[in-house]
Amino acid sequence: MKKLSLEYLIRNPKVDIENPPLLILLHGYGSNEQDLFSFAEELPKEILIISVRAPLSMGLETESYAWYTIHFDSTDSSKFSDIPEAKDALHKIGIFIDEIIQEYKVNTNNIFLLGFSQGTILSTAFALNNPDKIHHVIALSGYVNQELLNKDIGISNFYNLDFFVSHGSVDQVIPVEWARKTPNFLNNLGIKNSYQEYPVGHGVAPQNFHALNEWIKERI
């Protein structure tokens, strides 16, 4: 595995395929690249899977990382995130994706982003800001933070972009009410999307994983 600008884990396609689809996994706050990578063996064999470690360490004696600081005492979604740090994280994610494309010769017409929680907030923002680069977003337990979006987003062309959005109906970290705004937001931009809720907290139910896996299979 070549050293790139961010630490990562890789699962190569399990079949011989030239220019494979690319799936990038962005974990949540306080987690690491091992977390979502636990899904990798169950995902379609044709895909190159890259699970990325966020750049901010939360302590030398832990394996916990963050993309940016979260203000958990805020009940206002607009004040929940450290916006300058989040924008810096988006910049780093963009550099890293370009490095992966260059290093692994993937199919640049079929790139997926899968995020959980903080990783979803960034996956959503990056895809909406770069619809020419990202084609499919799996947005788990997150929401759209409009402060991270380009000011001219309304004139972008999103015809190649679609979203799988899911949330726990009893999420104790990110209120489900924040996620429920996502479908209307995407619809207003003309972006294809599927929204589902599951009777869980801040996590991914088995039925949720099955649904997202089928969604991915339909797009490769």
C-alpha cells in the first residue's frame, strides 16, 4: 500500500477487473479507518474499497480520530460543527481522492462515497460541491450542512449524482429531524435519492446494510 496524504486501508477487487469502480469510506467522529472497513468483505467483489482515517487524532493513547471538532452541547445543526476545520477536511479529502485515482487507475465514471455520521456530512458536501467527480453517495446517520456547500450550488449539474440516505429513528447523537430534511433538499436540486429510517440509534441496522449493499450492486 503506497503512502498517500491520508492513512487508509484497501480491499482490492476480488475479481480481475480493469479500472474498477471506487468506493471510499469516511468514518465518524471518534472512530478510525477500521470501523467501516468491517463492511468491506460483504460488499460487491468488483469494487476497489478504500477506508480513510481522519487527520485529527483525539489522543495519543487512543485509536480515535476526527475530521473536525464537534460541539455536542449545541442543539442547532448550524452550530454543531467547526466549519473552518470541516472545510479544511473537505480540501484534504479532495486531494486524497485525486491521489487514489492516480495511484489505482479506477473507473472515474463510477465513484462512490460512503460516510457515517461526520463522514456522511463530509461525503454529502464533497459530492454536492464536486458532482463531476462523485456519482453515488451512501449517507448514513448524518445530514446536509449547507455551510459547507458552494455558494453557487444551485447552478450545478447533478444528473450523474444519486444518494442513498438512511438514519436511525431514535438516533441519540444526530436527531432524525435533521436527516429528514435531506430528501427535500436533494429533490429541490433535482438529485435522485432514496431515504429510509430504521428503529435504531446512532448505528447501522442489519436491514440497513442489506439495503445499501443492494443499492450499490445496482450501480456497478
